[in-house]
Amino acid sequence: MCEEVFEMVCSMDRRKVELQLVLQCAPTIAGLKTSNLLIVPRDLEDKVRFVLRRSGLLGYRLVYDKKRVIFLVFNRDKLVNYLSSKEVREFLVGYGYRTDAFGYCLRFFQERYDSFVHNRKDFPHEMGVFLGYPLHDVKGFIENGGDNFELSGYWKVYSDERHAQELFERFDIVKDDMVRMISRGDSINSIVSYYQADEANVVFVSDASIDELKSAKAFALGCPAMGAEVLEEGEMEPFVTDLEGFVSGKTIGLFGSYGWGDGQWMRDWVDRMTAAGATVLNGEGVICQDAPDGAAEAECKALGKALAAI
């Protein structure tokens, strides 16, 4: 959390449910994560349900813990899809779950978590998948007893540290942005609508599917300049080489940052895509030196809106 936002939070009413929702559940509100825990004073339970009404998010009460109530706030479609994957279903079966009904899974998890909170034994390690954590990190936590992790942030990471770090940084950014929105009087519903409007499917290149892009009319690609102003050579360069074979007739947005030089890597990238028959939006990529400032962020948003309109 940046200093500006921290000062905002300090000046706000910490019992305000909307504020607690963005502080604790911003990744889920932004559609970047399936679910988050929300812990508030018990007397705010009805207020939580009221605020979440018609937001597209659900609040499932897990347990009363002394003077607090703990909710699982989740996007139903995202959580159902994640729990339905073959690997996650097999993992849950090992803890005694039936995986043929989402409602049963949720209720069984609630019972196990309630038992842990009140008895302080037999922690339900499957909580990680109900919070949308990558299964390899959930298993890594269990196998290592919470030690030997590569990174600790929103959860403990045991594999693909770089991907997780980038994701955690995005979580922090949306949290700060949402606090600003709450401070100016925006509702949770309006914040959810803002993040869902023309929502992009953001995928790291290591997870991207060439086949899916073949059917897309338009998409954006982002990569910083590396080395002597070239694309990242381990993943991005081979990916772009594959794209050159089928991007003819598609519209592409390009963006990235550089630390030194003058942006030659982007000009070369634009030339490659154009030579392959693609239309590069605006005829050039969106670039900035070092971390993006407000102007660069505005350009990226404009790029996204233009692509969404195609």
C-alpha cells in the first residue's frame, strides 16, 4: 500500500463495510481471484450482505469467532470452475469431499473450518483451493509445513515465483485504486461494474494458448525491453515467432517499458507484426521508460478500450 493510500485509510471509518471489502477482497472484486476471506465485527454481518447484494459476488458465512464473523466472499462462476478441475477434485476427494455438487463442497468446508476455529486442531489445508490459490502452492505448503517457500505474499509460493510476484503487485495496485474510489464515495456495485466493463482476459505468456488467439479478432501483447533492446528471449520471443504465422488480418495492441535506449525494441516489434499482416493499433506500441506514470497508464487504458470496441 502506497503512503498516499495508507493516509487515506487512516482517515476513514475502519468499520465501514465497503472499506473493509476493498482492503480484504480487492483481488476478488477486480476479477483477478476467485475468492477472499472477509473478517468483520459480528454486528456488521447484515451490512455485509446488504452491500454485496446485486454486486455479482456472494458472501458465505463460514464461522462466528468470538465477536467476529468470517465470510468467504467469492465469484461463484470462477470458484466453481476452479473446484471442477480434475486435479483439484482429486485433491478434495483426499480430504473426504464429494465433488459432484458445489453446495455440498462449500458446506463441508464450512463445517471443517468451523471445527478448527472452535477446537484449534486439524486445520483444513484445503482452504487454499477455496481461496483460489494455485494447487501446487497449496500442496507445497502442506508438504513443507509452511516452510521452504520461494515467496510469501498473499499466500506462500512454492513454484513459479515470478508469476506470483507479478500477480501480487497487481493485487496491490487494484487495492490502492479501490481505496481511492471508496474515499470519493463510490459503491461496491459501481467498483465491480468498473472492473467488469470490457473486462480483458489477462494471461501470462507462459499460460497463453496459441489456439485461442487464432480465433481472436484482436488482442494485446506486452513485454519490456530486455538486454540490447530485444524481446524477452525465454518465453516471449518464441511466442511472438509462433504468432507471426497466423496474425495476418488481426488487430494487435503492443505495450511495454524500457530502462535505457530509445524504444528500438518496440519499433522492431511493430515492424515484425506489420510484416506478418497484422494491424498494430495506432501504428505504434505504447511505451514508457521505467515504471509507468499516470500518462502511460492512461494510454494503456485507451489502448484497451480501442481493442474492446473492435
